[in-house]
Amino acid sequence: GVYGGSYGGYSTNVAMTMFAGAYDAGVSVVGMSSLVTFLENTGPYRRHLRTSEYGDPAKDMEALRKLSPVTYLDKIQGPLLVIHGATVPRVPAGEAIQIYNAMEKKGLDGELILFADEGHGIRKRKNKALYMGHTLNFFKKHLVR
């Protein structure tokens, strides 16, 4: 299995799509699913910094699409649990919703958990317990044979 949050969440999405079959299941926490929509929707105060890091949508659209996990959903083979805070301006919740909706539309196995009172990461004790419990149960269901 593969697991990660923030950049690690993006890496998990990449692992499950671009490198489909390398992992049997994944858990992505506050990860980007499309660099294009991420750059369009991240907080304005961060957009300039992220554009210099990832690329400019006006100049680098093809590369941004090639580096976006949603581009490779047709390759995904294993289930993906997507966890996100609903109030995060860094990586907006739309990143989680769009990868989950695309998976659901294709009939792929996945789950989405949105925490209405969390931002970039799951910090509150009650939510941490839920998030870790769901993560462990997901891996137990999909990895333990």
C-alpha cells in the first residue's frame, strides 16, 4: 500500500494512477489530483509561488496535464481512499472531490472522507481518531489477505 499527505497525497495519487499496479491500495490525504485545477483554485497568495514551482498554466499546460493523476485514471487498478479537510485554501477540497468523482464515474473502488472542520491536514483529536481508524480499516480490507 501507499500512503501520504500533502505532497505525499499527490504522490499517492500519482502512484495509484501513473504507476498503477505497483501498489494494491492507496490513501491520499489533502493531495492534489490535477496540477491545473490546483493552480487555478489554490489561495491567491500561494498561486505565484506554486506557479514558479510547478509551471505556468499559460505556458506549461501540456506538462501540467501530464503530471496530473486525473489524466491517468483509466490506468488505476487498486482502491483509493481520499481524505481531505473542507476548509483548506492550500489544496482546495475540490482536488479530493474531483478524483473521487472521476473514479466513481468509471466504477472504480474508492472512498472519500471530507472533514468539514479541518484544513490542510487532520489536526483535531476526534478527527484524527476517525481518519486513522478509516485508514487502518481501508488497508486491512484491501491489503490483508
